[in-house]
Amino acid sequence: MCLRYELFGSPDLIEAIRALFPEIQCKDYPPFSANLALTEQAPIIFASRFLRLQPARFGLVPFWAKAPDARLGNARSDTADRLPSFKDLLPRRRCLVPASAFYEWRLDPGEKKKTPYRITTEDGLFFMAGLWEYWAPQKMVSFTILTTEPNELIAQLHDRMPVILDPENYAAWLDPEFADVPQLKSFLAPFPAAQMVYQPYDRYVSNAVNKDPSLIVPVGEPVRIK
């Protein structure tokens, strides 16, 4: 699963996104956080009339929902084309969710509380595969993050991981005219374990209201696949 992640903001980050997507337009300055959680605003990249980077609600609200109280933060990539909340979105409403890290929790031997682990990639900035929806009553854009089977590294922490897309698939994933579902699902594979690292962090980050990056600190050594 991936229900907590990080995206630090700076003009350099915006420029990095623009370098990858030269035609992108920013709608409002997107929010960034060291501890993004469900129902919060976070930036996503998607095409609707034009390619845009804009804030959206983390936790998808289906168009047919009577109230915006859904907390669909994750969607399994193997069933997203069949479940009512997502099946119409995979062919036409896909997005990229930029991140600099995500978190998983594990109950370690001798501990009474789960330890948070911060997971990063070699590239620093990465893009998770997501689906977006528009909820008309509040003119709300919301999104969910697709998950897949874990790679060898993440399997040490959890039985699911977010789909981190290969850059060669960005263009097709963001193209709303490309609706080949079997081909799209082929993109949703585990990210290479050798390009990732995880590290135990202070439990301060376990509470979603805690946002101070100076207090979100490691408490152990990084772990890699050798």
C-alpha cells in the first residue's frame, strides 16, 4: 500500500517537472509536504484539454458518490479495470503522482509499535501511477495511487507497493486517447529493487498531522538489496 508519501517543494522541483514535460501548465502553485496523507491536497499531472500540474485530493471520490467521504487512496492494479470505482478511469483518466519518498510501517522484533520506513529511489524524484476523477458537486479533482506486488526489497516491509512508472511509459500513460487496457496494465510492474533503498525513521512521522521536516529524521541505517 501507499497511503503516506513525501514531496518536498521548491522552484527546482517545478523546473525538474517542466524539464520532463515541457508543455505542462501549472494550475496554482502545487502544495508540497514532508508527510502527505489521505484527504490532503497534493499535486498530480494529468491531461484534460492540456497537460497540467495541479493540486488534487488524495483519496479518490467516485463521480457517483453522494458525499466526498471516500478514502480510496490505493487501487490494486490487477483489479482496477474491474471494480466499479475505477474501471472507467483506467482507459481515460490516468495521472502521474510525483513523489520524493513513500512510507511503509513494520512491527519489528522487540517493538510494541510499528516503525516507519522511508523508501526512496536512486533518482530522488519519481512518479507513481494514479487514476483521477472529477466530483461535480464540489468541482473536486481527486486521485488514487495504483499498487502492485512488491519487489524483493519492499517485500521485507509490505505485501504491496505503489506502481512507480518507467519514464518510457509516461507519454502513453498520460495520453487520454490511448485506451489499450492490456497494454496499460503491462506498465504496472514492480519497480526494480536494486534502484531503491529504505531506512527506519522516527515515529514522529507516523502521525499524519506532523509535518515539520526537521523532526522527520532517520533512526537507523539504509537497507539495500546486495
